[in-house]
Amino acid sequence: MLFEDNVVFNGDDCLTINSPARNIHFRNTYCNGGHGLSIGSLGKGGDVADVADVLYVVHVLVGYRH
């Protein structure tokens, strides 16, 4: 899945990925006021997480909080 040339103003994650997920490409994006990338709930409750092939390239990250 390709996410490209976006502008995100949300005060939270610019992109959140949960299991299962594969072939995620997130690039050329302006993120303002967020956390950037979250890969969350992996292995929750002892489950085996399944996330692979994630490409995260952001040209502008403003007001980043972690």
C-alpha cells in the first residue's frame, strides 16, 4: 500500500501500523504536530506480530513529540 505526497495536521501519529501489515510505503509527506510513526499493539496478549516491509520516508516532520 502506498501513501505518498500527504499533508498531516492531527497532533497524533502520521502513520499507525498494526498487525498484520505488509508492504507499506509512506513517503514524501509533511507531518505537523504528531508522533511520526507508530507500530503498535504488536504481540498484544502473547500473539505473534506480523509486520514486514515497511518503508517510512518523511521529508518534513514539524513539532515532533515522543
